[in-house]
Amino acid sequence: MAEVPSDVLERFAWYAREMSALTVMFHSRVAEHMGLSATDEKCLDLAMRADGALTAGRIAELSGLSTGAVTGVIDRLERAGYVRRVRDPHDRRKVLVEVTPQNAEKFAHLFEGALASVEEVLSGFTPAEIEVLERYNKASIDVFRARMFKG
């Protein structure tokens, strides 16, 4: 691995913190419009991006929350009508959490501006530059996720 000059590290740390702050504020606003807490909205987002229904344990793994905290999140999301608990068709002892489709579509407009922003930014880069950006983002996600869920 190449050594990263301190000025580069400092700049990228600033970019990461600034993007993190903006992302948290964006999702807090989305959550408020949906009548949810930011944590509940992000757990809903995880469930929406999954390939089908999830167990509470899987939501806990993906979010880094305790299973007890996830139970509370699911209770609140279910009361608000965003998810429902269903029996696993392959193992009736298991309960799965599935997103109710009508609510997923109801709030899609809240994310249109974010998608337009990504498109606006990416339109200023060449395909080769986009490959580098994608490699950087994937590596950042993988390393951050591994450190966040370590031990």
C-alpha cells in the first residue's frame, strides 16, 4: 500500500466528514417527512434495498444495531405502516419483515433531488474517471463497513 501524504489525507477526511454531515441532514429531513426517526428511516432503507423480506437479525447485522433495538425499530415501522411481519414460508418458526409496497412508492419523490444531484455531478466526469470514483467509493464502503462492524 502506498503512503498517503498528510495533506491529501486531511483533504479527504474533510470531504468525508462534510459528505457525512450532509447525508445525515438529508436523511433526517426525509425521516421527518415520513414521520420517522433517522435510525428508523435508515433501517427501512436497508429493508427496501434487500432482495426480499429480512429477519430482524439480518436488519441488526446490516445496521449495526442490537437485536433489541431492531425490534423497537420494526415495531415503530409496522405501526406506521411501512413494514409488516410475515411468517417465513420455508420455516414457519421464523418471522420476516417485508416492506409494504404502497409506502415505498409514496415517498420516492423525496429522493428525486438526491438522484438528480448524483447525475449532475457524474455528468462532469469521463467514463474512465467514473471507474476510479466507483472503485474509491466501493473500497471506502467495504473498509468502513468492516471497521464499523469489527468486534
